[in-house]
Amino acid sequence: MTRVLHLSDTHVSRTGPDEDGVDGVAALRQLLYDVRHVPALDLVVVSGDIADDGSREGCEVVRSLVGAFAAERGIPHIYSTGNHDRREGFAAALSHGHLGPDGSPIGRRADIDRVIAGVSEVNGLRVITLDSLVPGKTQGVLGRDQLEWLAAELATPAPAGSIVVLHHPPIFVDAIPYLESVVLQEPSALGDVLARTDVRAVLCGHLHHQLSGMLRDKPVWVTPGIVTRIDLTAPSTLARGVLGAGASVVDLSGSPLFYTLHARDPRANTEVYTYNPLTGEGL
Ligand SMILES: [Fe+2]
């Protein structure tokens, strides 16, 4: 098991575009076409905000496009919830998020009330999805029951180690004042569970821009968004969203390597919105 295509934040709605009018379906199609030359993929993961409006229909469109890409390669496709998702719509379209090459569920769902966490094994690599969704909130939280389940799963090492997929990053950039309030709250609780286990990487989305850091002894990778990219050249108090889908390849053949792929979209970098996330004020 060596190579993972990591996607996130497709934000497809029941009618197609997201709340900013951006066509996530077209962005996802373009990106999947442009990454077609990545060799020897073993797995696709999508780390949340599948549906912009939380709808089953939005999740089904993403499942169909990513599923076709995965089926062509004979590899599983695995999804976690994000803050835009709703658990009912997610589960109706994607079960517990772990789907085999033919689209049928693989692995098992955590037996935790109202939480869609799951685990499966792909060529010896254990893939664990966590559910950091808090309905109606932008930030993420992992409850004690989910952390206890995670610790129990990780108590036994997997043949090729593990990756953990969750929407909200347990890291943030200090210099960007709005970030701490929107990422995973109490990240040290997750760090305590993961420390000294066989987890090789923590894969996240949510920020719509790539970012790497460490959570205790574990590398954390945040992949850019499909629907929009957050442009960090904006003043640090502002979030500027621009067009331009991105994805990552996570290479686990040795020490984890993470690299970014950008869709070949001539409209890339066109501004979609700029606003102050702390006040909600637009520009
Ligand atoms: Fe998002």
C-alpha cells in the first residue's frame, strides 16, 4: 500500500453549485480528469464537506464521480463528514463512508450514537475515518466516546500501519487570527490518543488550502479544496476564496510524502469572495 489520492471539500449541492455559486461538480470533474496520470493509486479519500447543503443528492453526485474514477482503477473510495455535511444525507449516499471499488460498503462503522466514524483495511493499511462534525457549527469536535473507540482500534497495529482521516485539522496557523476557532477544538486530546501508535499520517480538509504540521509525533496534512481555494496572500484577517481545484497525493511507500496537484483550469485564481470570518463582513 503506497499511494493515496486525497480530495476534500467538493461542496456539491442538490442543485449543483455551492452557496457562492461555484460549480463543484465541474471542478471535481476537471480535477479527476487532470489527475488521471497519477500512477498506481491504491485508494481515494475525500475528507469532508462532500455536500455544500448536506443533501443526499450532493453526496450521490460526488460518490458517482469519485466512484467511477476508483472503479476504473479497482480501488476503494473512502469519505469522512465535514461541517457542511448532514449525517442523514451522508449515510444515505455513502453508508459509513468506506466503499469498495464496486461501490459497496467495506470495513465497519463505529458503534457510537449519531457519529459516522469507520474503519477498513486496504492492502494492509488501516484507514480510520473520524466524524468531527458539530451540526450548525464551523469548528470540529471529537467526543470522548469517539476518542475511546479510536484508541481501542489502534491498540493492535495493522500490517502496513494506519492513516486517520477527519475534516477539521488539529493544527492551525497562529498568524491567521480566525483559524483557531474553526479547526478541531482540543487537538491535544486527539494527539494523546495517536501518540506512539502505528498512525503514519493524519489527513484533513476544511481549510481549502494546503498546510502541514505535526500533532505530537504524527504528520498532519491538509489538502486544498476542490470547489475553491483560500488565497493566503489576502490580509490575515480576511478569507479570500478563489477558483482552482486542488488535490494531494500521499505517498506512504517510505516516510510519508505529501504533494499537491492543481487542476488545469484557466479560471484558476479568479476571486469568488473576500470576507472577514470573525465579523462576517464582506468586501
Ligand atoms: Fe469546506
